[in-house]
Amino acid sequence: MKILSNWLRAYLPALKVSDRQLADDLTLRGIAVEGVFDLGSSNGSLFEMDITTNRVDAMNHYGIAREAAAIYDIPLLPLEASLPAARPAKRPFPVRIDAQDLCGRFTARVLRNVKIAPSSGEIVERFQLLEQKLIGNAVDATNFVTMAMGHPTHAFDLDKVEGAILVRRAKAGERLRLLDGTERTLVADDLVVSDEQKALALAGVMGGWDTMITPATKNILVEAAWFDPGSVRRSSRRHGLHTDASHRFERGADFAAPPIASALVSRLILAAGGEIEGELVDVVVPEFAARTIARPPISLAVGEVTRILGKTVEDQPIDAATMERYLTALGCGIQPTSGGPYTVTLPSWRLDLEREIDLIEEVARLHGYNRFSNTLPNFAGSVVELPWAAKEKMLRGKLLAAGYAEAISSTFCSATEAVTFAPQPNSYVPLGNPLSEEVGCLRSSLVPGMLTMLAHNLNREVDDLKLFEMGTIFTGNTDRVQERPSLVLGATGAAIAPHAHAEGRAYTFFDMKGVAEELLAGFVTKSSYFDTFPAASGLMPQWLYSGRAARLVADGETIGFFGQLAPQEARQRKLRQAVFVGEFDLERLYRHALREPAARELSRFPAVVRDFSFTFPDAVQWRQISSALLGLAIAEMSSMQSMEIFRGGETVSLPPGHYSILVRTVFQAQDRTLRDEEVQGWWERIIEAVRSLGGVLRS
Amino acid sequence: MPNTEIPKLEDYSPRSLDHFFLSIKASYDKEEAQCGGIPEKIEELRIRWVGRKQGHLKSIVETCLKTAPAEVKSALGVRFNQLKVHIDQALAMASSDATILSTGYTTVRAASRTADSIDITLPGIRPGLGVEHPLVRTMNEIVGIFQRMGYSVGVGPEVETDYYNFEALNFPPDHPARDTQDTLVVAKQEHKSLRDRLLLRTHTSPVQIRTMERQPPPIRIVIPGKVHRNDAADATHSPIFHQVEGLCVDENITFSDLKGTLDHAMKELFGSSVKTRFFPSFFPFTEPSADVQISCIFCGGKGCRKCKHSGWIELLGCGMVDPVVFDSVRGKQPGYDPKKISGFAFGMGVDRIAMMKYGISDIGLLYSGDMRFLEQFA
Ligand SMILES: [Zn+2]
């Protein structure tokens, strides 16, 4: 909204401050001046305003002048609304409000023998400065008055009006051609201003085509009314017509304004000739008057002002006299009651003031927020951490240390993705108004988002990636939505990139498995294992590569799935290299306590390292070998690792279908140096255990 | 030149292997000690042991490893490698410049100008750490400031009911924010009453209501979280963004306390020279409501392009909790009597703060997973 400083000054003869100072002071009181533009020596400034929606009263020059008068404690001139004497009418112009629940007040004034001509003088000057289009004196007059005092009015060509004015609900299907030239089909909830034959205007939104002012217009009916905000908003939305008038009416116009607005418009039109016929017809619906202009006063206790606002920079509460001055200047009536709270009557143009707290806000606002001191409240009570905050922090710390970058992807996915990646079949949540079909559902998994991010990078020649995301996934249905915290890992390319000092190494399934092991190791679990199932079992997610993926189970519960991405998914997303992805259910993981480190006594006695090289048939898995060795329950075996696996080559030949594995064992006792015979005994037991699995010792 | 004794390998039992390699290692250690740290002697030692043509290691490979039966080769290889690593490292330490870098079981000669000096200007081997997301980093920073001021962390669901997102926060039924043009909604809600309809929360404020329903005053919570709006994406808008919200309720909480708290928080976040300025604003759930500006962190308040030459940057919204918000939770927690207690709430956009702090020009980058973008925050 644009405001002219000189127009403000016309209402404020005692205003002494500069335009820039005025703009700053208004802004600090919530009447935000976003920009100040110098219009040249005698023209003052143009203020570009940003008025919050609750302050429709300040969306005009007089309303802003009123604020300035309150800020500086200076007089505000009344609006000049005197009119020449009217020629008597045979009878008042007939006006009837049928829809008494949608229209609160309707005034009509008849102007005869007017002359439609270009505007002149003050209107032209101000319109030009505001870059407002000049149309003709009658229409310009209504626009001028809206800018001056904020109340929309309308001028009808009276000779096109057939009979009385009726303010009524539209008939369903009734048609009305509006000033913008469009023809609208109305519904029964639309409020119209009509005559006895037809609808003339969509009340509070836009006038009609048939009764618009033309150069041939001789007689005018000036409408100044008050419409129910909700009614105007509904019609405006329904017909997609956001007009200056609807903007103001739907925020609550001044119930007392119609007679003044009517007078101001009439004065301006009559300046080019013509006369008034009859007195102003003013129909008021008492129920609306009781809710607006005649609404009951509210009480305000000085103690409440201090309790809510605290002290000023002078370390004082706001005193009673200051408070009275602010509220009076805003148009409130203040009656002190002895010892008790004030009784405050409210200005008709401030429908946003309804409660004591509203008045407290006005006091704070006019005093200036920055003139209150900065204090810190005393604190009593304890700080509570979220139960899983430490667990999330541990996971994030480990992932960052492992070289994974944290990413955040879209909350949405396509319906196909929601179905493909949902942890349970058909458990996903579509949106009612998605931004597009590709993002039509809430993500049922973090995997599609991760794949999108990996693809984004691969398409930009960034080939070595390790990413993770922690976020919410949504399952269930549109009646019941379940939110679960989830973790996704995504990686591709090099696990270690080649550089000047060493060759690189590609990321493999075992890199991701290692991370899963590290993460799980942060929690207390009784037992955990990895397993896998054939594709046909339906027990593995179909987005994983059958045979190159695994499930992680801890204490009998599935924590997650991970592995290489299934070829069909990779193809569909045009991923040109192997991609590894895994998703872990954090809700389940967080049910486990964080592992508390505990130190054990370090042995003072030497450790003995023994390596074994075995050949096994391919069918024997490491899990069987390790459990066979651990099953021996040799307390002194302090570690057991697979050091090397090979399946034949230049230096070593193996029978087909066999592999060789080098196992390193370390023996150490807490209380003694191990004797050769002891180690030899364990050695034999180990060889025996391995043989029972079909293994052959190679050395 | 000392005469190195390379023992004979009797058989391939572990014990013999251990003995063989340990005695070689002992020989090396003895010879190295005899060099006395004299560079020329160490160079001789190096050539004698790891020289490419006649070094001892080379001859061990020739005489022992290559002739060993296939089934013991791997056991031999492991021990040989251990020996080699030991000698390499010892030599590297013995020379004043490390000429050889050891990486596990394989050793790689650094690209070097001469045998004895390495090109130290070659890049170091970075361990490849992960990168914290700038939003997470900023959010943790903000949350941490309030935790140090005695705030607990609160969270809530991202899919909310109309009641918690709007109604309990005093949004009238026809408020523009409730329109599907502004708010993303879950499908098929039409059969439900307005208050039960599910939507994606548009702010973290519903957590204020949920927390007060659960817990009587006093309350101090800080609420980080993801929120959504029906906004088409451009450089400054994203349908997804993050907020940190705060709520403080107790007896005698004043507007001055709100001002002091946020002034302190902004100084913590942006430095002690930052100033704050409060303006009247309008939010349905606070009254009085305020917008807060901080003095421009780029120009210190003199005026620059970033602050549109005003010297100030608008950063957050806040206000005193509106009594009707307290009324909406009184059914469950009678302690929230607006005549006895008072409180303030504030909220800020994490994305905007992160973008400002790190000079990010496109909000979409935050949600792209683009590694070229993320690795800048390492
Ligand atoms: Zn600046």
C-alpha cells in the first residue's frame, strides 16, 4: 500500500518531524513503512507500507495519521464531510436489507444532475503521485475516499436501477456481469446488492456492469455500507476476486464510517455540478451494531499491564497517566473506577480490540517495544533431555567419523516409490494437495530420497559418495499416520579414493556391514546377527540385490536391511555404477540402552599369536567357522579374526569349490605366562573343530 | 660391512617359522643399532636389507618364499610382510627423513625427488571424515544456546491435526493459512470434522500445545523440527524447511523477559556486538506479538546489500502467549490460568539463519544431498 506523507500532514498540522523520522516512528509502532521515496521538494515522500492483516484501520491515510497523532501526542483534524443542503425528496429512497445476517448497515444517497468529467485539483495531484489510474470524477471520488479513510463505497448509475435497493442473498444460478466484464454464476451464499429486477453488485467485492458510471450518467446512487467480513471473504474466494474492497471488508470495516464516507464521496462528485436529493437513507441492523459500534466496554487493570509487560528501560512500570494518554489517543474512552480497573470503551474502527490483553498490547506498542528493558527470567526447575537424544548423537558421531556426510532429502515421494519401499505392504500416506504427482505421498522409507540424492551426484560426475540421512518415515493410512525415526545409508564408488600414495578401493557390501556393526556396537544387545533370504521368500525387500544384501537382527527384532541396490531399481534410476543402500529402524534401535564402556584389567603376561590356514568347501560360511571356534569356550583365546581369504590364484591352487582362509588367534591369560603345551592343546582342539566342519588344515 | 647371518628354515611348522623370522628381525635390529644414526651407514643398511637387487629381503623371497610348498605360502607371506613392515618402519625412523610410508601390509614408496628426501609438498592422506549438515549444525547451535539457558528439548509429530496446528493456536476457521493453497494436507480428510483433519504441520508451534497439555507450568522448552508448506520451490522458498521454536511459561514472565532472552540468544548466536530491535507484529497465538531484527552481521549496521541498506536483518517472530492459548490447554492442565501465569513464545527459521551464516544463496541446496555443496561444511 502506498501512502503520501503530505496527505498525512494535511490531517496533522502540528506534525514537525521529518518524513524519514515519521516513517521510523511508525515502523517501530507496528505501522511498517518498508520504503521511503522522495517525491521532490513540495511533494513530500511516498511511503511503501506493509500493514499486518489485523490492522485494516491503518490501511489508509487517515488511519495512519491517527497513529501519528497518538505517537506524538498532537491533534488530528476531523474529516471535512459537510455537504450542501439537500433538495427535498418526495420520499426517502427505498432500501431494504433482506439478508440481515450478512449486511450490517447500508446507506444510500441520491445525487441528481451530476456531470461526469475528468477529476481535477487535489485528486489528480495525489493520484499521479500514487500512480493511481484516473477514470472520471465519480469513480475517482470513491477510490479517493477509500485511500483517505479506508472505507470502500460504490456509485451506481441511478437511471439503470429499477425500483428499490434490496440487499439479499443471490438466487442459486443467478447471473451477474461485473465491472471487470466477466459474467458470474452466483450461489445462494453470495450476498448481492440488487434492485427489484436484478442483482446490481456482488456486495463488498465488485460492482456490476449494468449500473456502472458512464460519461452519460446523470444521476447517481452512492452506496456506503458495512458487510459481514465472513460473507465478503466467502464470495471473494468463491469467485476468485480479491479486490481492494473485499480486502478491507473481510478484515472488518468501521461500522461508523458509511455516513462519513458517503458524504466525502458526494462532496467530491458534486464539485463538478449537481445536487443532493433527500436525506441520507441509513438502514442499520441492530445485531451488527451491538457487535461493533455499540459493543460493551472492557475492563483494564494497571497491574495487569505491568504483570505482562514488565519494566521500561527507566526500570519503571508504565504509569497510569501514560497508559490513559495512549488509549485515549487511539480513540478509546477511559473511565477510571475508584481503586479498581478502568472501564474502556472501544473505537468503532478497531474491531481487533476485544480483550484486556489487546489494550495491553496497544500500550506496549505506542510506548515502543524497544523502550522496555531486557531482563532474564529467574529459572527454577530441571532440564530434561529427550530420551533418545544421546543415542541419536552417538549414531551421528559414529557416522561422521566413518566418513559419511549427512544429507536431508524430500519428505515426499511418488506413489510407486511409496509402495516399493514401504516397510509393510500398502502402508503409506497420500497427500490431498501434493505439489506434483512425483511427490504425491509422504515417504514410507528414506531409501527413495537417498537414491535420488545419489543419482543427483552421479549425474554431476561426483562418483564417490557416502551419505546418510536421519529422518521421519510415514506409514499407515490417511486415517492413522504412523511416524517412525529412520536411518538410511547410501554409498557408491570408492570406499578409499586413489591418491598419490596408495591405490583406491571400491565400496563393497562389507563396508556397509562394518558400519552397521559399529552402530549396533553402541547399544546393549544380548545377541545380534546378519542373515539373508532368497528373493523368492519375500523376506528381503525387493529393492535389494538378492544374494548381495542382508538383514540385521538384534535380540530377535529386525533392525534393518542393507546391501547392493537391486539391478531393476538401479536401471530405472539410470545409476551407472553399483550402489549400496541400507535402512535401519531407529525406533527399534533406540529401545536398546546405550552401551556404557567398562574397562577390564589388562594382562601383564605375553600374548601368543597363532595363525591357521584352512581349506573349506564354499558351503561352509564364516559364521559356522567362528561359532565352532568360539564354541570351544577357550577362555584364554582373547581374539580370533579372519585375516585372509582366497579362492586360488597364481601362487596357490585350490580344489574347485573350495576356498582358503587364514585365521589368526591370540591367546593370553590374566594370571600366567602360557606354556607351549597349553597352546598346543588348544591348537589341536581348534583343528578338530574345523575338521568337523569339513575344513582341512593347510600348514 | 657386517656379515648378516640369515638362518636356515628347517621346516614349515609355526614354531620354526616364528624362530626363523624372529632371528632375522633380531639381526636387523642389531645392525641398525651398530649404525649409530650415521646417515651414510643407515643408507648402507637400507641398501643391504631392502636394496632392490641384492637386499636380504629380496633374497629371502628368492630362497624361501618362492621355493616353499603351496600350502604354506600364505603363512610364510604373512610373517614375511610383518618383517618387512618392521624393517621399513625402522628404516624410516632411522633416516632423518622418512623415505618410506607404510600402509598396513603393503608399502609404497612415496613419489620422491631422491631416495633420501620425500616431496613433502605432496598432499597428505586425509582420513575422509563425514560432514555435518549445515541445517543440523545450525539447529544444534541454536538449541544448545537455549539448553544452556535452562530449556529442555521438545519434539512432536510432523503430521498434525488441524486442532493442534491451528485451532488451539487461535487461528480462526477461515484463516488464510488454513487454506490448502498454503498447507499440505493428507488425502481423504473430508469426512472428518475440521479439527481432526490431518495435515503437515506448518510450524513447530503445535508442540507448545502438546507440551502444555502434558506438563503443568513452569515450562521452558525449545522445539527444533521440520515443517512444510504448500510453496513452490525457488531460491528462497522450499516446501520443506526447519524451525526452532521456544516457549517459556511461569509466574511473572514479562515482555521484558522475552526481550532479554532473545537479545541474549542472538548475541550468543551471532556475537556479542549484535544488537536486537523489536517491532509490533501479528500472530494469532501471541499478544503482544513482535518481529525481531538484529543489527546486520555483514556490515555491523552501517548498511549494505545484504540488509538492503537498512543496517538491520529481520530474523524471528515472538510474543507473549495469548490468553486463549492458555485457555485451550486448561481443560487438561488447570495450572495454565492466564490470570496467574504468563509466558512467551518465539520461533525462527533455521534455513534462513543457516543461509545467512554460511552465505548459501539457494535453499534447494540444503535438500539436494549435493556432495559438492555438503563438503564445504567439513
Ligand atoms: Zn548490512
